[in-house]
Amino acid sequence: MPFRTDDPVADFERHDREQARRLAKLPTCERCGDAIQQERAVRIYGNWFCDECIKECIEEVDVE
Ligand SMILES: [Zn+2]
């Protein structure tokens, strides 16, 4: 954690704000609404989806 002082509460709050600012810049998943924190993610027609949601959306296809 950068800028560590002798005030742990202030340190924690600063860390929290930095984290929030960092997350605000990230795209959010259209399905679950979470910030996408992976280096690569699926984007379909401008909408982002995280790997977890993509996995949950994969269905078996009955191919004869
Ligand atoms: Zn998601």
C-alpha cells in the first residue's frame, strides 16, 4: 500500500478511494454488473461480459 502513514484508518480510506477510482475506469459486465478486472474479456456489440458470465451462458447444442 503506498503512502503509508501512522494513521491506519486514513491509509485504509485512501487505499479504498484509489481502488474505487481504478475500478471506475474498468468496463463493467453487462450480465453481473461487476468491474472486469481481467486482461482480456469478451465484448459483443459494445457490451462487455466477464469470463464467469460467458461460462454460465454456454449451453450444450444437440447436434445430430
Ligand atoms: Zn459477469
